[in-house]
Amino acid sequence: MPAKRLPTLEDVAARAGVSRATASRVVNADPRVGRLAREAVQEAIVELGYRPNRNARSLVRPEVDSIAVVVPEAEETVFSDPFFAALLAAITQSLADSPVQVLLAMGQPGDSQKIERYLRGGYTDGAIVVSHHKDDHIWQVLTATKLPAVYVGRPYAGDVGIPYVDVDNRAGGALAAQQLVSTGRRRIGTITGAMDMAASEDRLAGWREQLHSAGLDAGLVEHGDFSAASGAVAIRRLLKREPQLDGVFVASDLMAVAAVHELQAAGRKVPEEIAVVGFDNSQAAELTRPPLTTVVNPVTALAGTAVKLLLRLLEEQPVESRVILETKLVRRASA
């Protein structure tokens, strides 16, 4: 993708029909500017996607100071899910030898106004956006402000003009289903992640395709939201719908571990009576008993690639519009 030219204060002044000095006063909230001029400058800022920041206040652009990791999720989700902990650690580690600071911006899914204000305010030089939902409008803000940004995961809205790095979630769902089928399971269910996220859709699609190829019913679907609690609720629903359930693919390790606990509490032996496959290959997969068979979500590679793409954008270098990483299955005792 070609590097984008950032609108300057001169561009804003020209669009508004005022001097650069007047435009600067409006940006800096100087009360001496008249109403008509102020409104004209503010309209020009919105139309051009001008982003007032530290760089715009200097004729010589300084070195990159900070990047924001944007996670439109509630705090309890970010700090309880091992995927986010691993990803944040990997991003930070990727920048350990550089002077760039890593900032964390969080907000409730579907209510990203706080994050949007932050991104418009020019407090950071670039952004890595993680765990995005259907109702998030963050990509629109990034496009309007021309803030250099990279998505981790395919944007739900499709091609929004922002580069992204993702794991092949569809292939991962197919690997999970294939493992369950190959071990002789025939009544196979799945617990999805939040269905307003592209990763959840892709993992479900891969699971369904593999079951259809094997001539098996692909209707045993219950929806979770990637939290442990939702995994526990969903597996109870699956057992109620299909008492003869003998295999289940769970779209995250956190939900899968909770599902295993629920199955054991219900007297179902894992894997003798029901096999379980998760997704992520997080530490949780190795700590549960039996250890969890799971699909690898290559967090370190995702983080490292996202950082490399963003640094190239910050250097005004072209980058690939998308990078898809391969995954694999790690076989353990649960399946």
C-alpha cells in the first residue's frame, strides 16, 4: 500500500480561506479567533482529516515517540484473556531495542468514542488495532486522520484501506474439525467466539466446511464471546441439545478450558467420551487436565509483523495490504 500524505496546517488554512496563523490559533483553542473563521477552520479539519500533533508543530519531523495498541474491549476482558497478555508482551518485546513507547487504549466494544477522541487528538504517532468488532468505527477515524495504522486480524468491514496481519482462521477451524473426525467422533459441536468479529466467522466457516466434507451434521453450534463464562454456558447448552455429543471445537483456549471443567463436572470423561479442541495454544492449554489439543494462534509472529508494517508506514514506505500467517494443530490429550 502506498504511503499516505498527511494534510498540513497550510492545507487547512487554504481550505478554510484563512491565514496559517489563524488556523493555528483555532487548533490551539485560542479564544481571539472570530466565530466564522473558527467554524471554517473546524470544517476544514474534518474534511481534510487533519490531525494536530507534536509533529505538526515543528518544521523538522522528530523521531517516532510512541505507538498505541488499540483494543476496543472492556478492561476485565483485556486483563483476563491470555491472548491479549501474550500479544501486548510480544509487541512490547518487538520494540524493546527502540526508543518507541507503547501505549494502551481500551474501550467498550461498540462504544469507541473515547478511543476515537484519543486517536484524533494526535497523542500518538501510529496505532496497532486489535480485537475489532462489527460496530467499531475506529477504521473510519484512522482513514480520516491518516494516522499510520495496522490491524491485527481481518477488519470486519472488509477492505478499509488499512493494512492487516492475520492468522488463517478458516484453515484453523478446519484443522480442529479434521482432528475430531479423524479420531472417530461423529456428533461434533462447536462453541464460537463473538459473532461480530471476523475471526469467529472464519473459524466457524472452516469447521463447517470440514464437517460437510465428512458428511456430518454441522448444526450443533452455540455462540460464546471468548470469555471463560460463555464457554461454560455454551457447553451446557450443547449437552442439553445433544446428549450423545462426542466432540467439540471451541474457538478459544479460555472457553475450551471452562468447557472441559463443565464436562468433567457433568461426569463426562475427556477424551474418552468427548474430545475437545481449542484455539490459541495459550499457556492455559497446557495447564488444564487433560492438556488441551489446540490450534496455534501465532501471537509472536502476529505482533512482530504488525510492528514491522507500522514502522515502515511511519517511515513513509509502502507495505503489503495484508499478511496471512499459517497455523497448525498441536495434539495433546484432550483430543
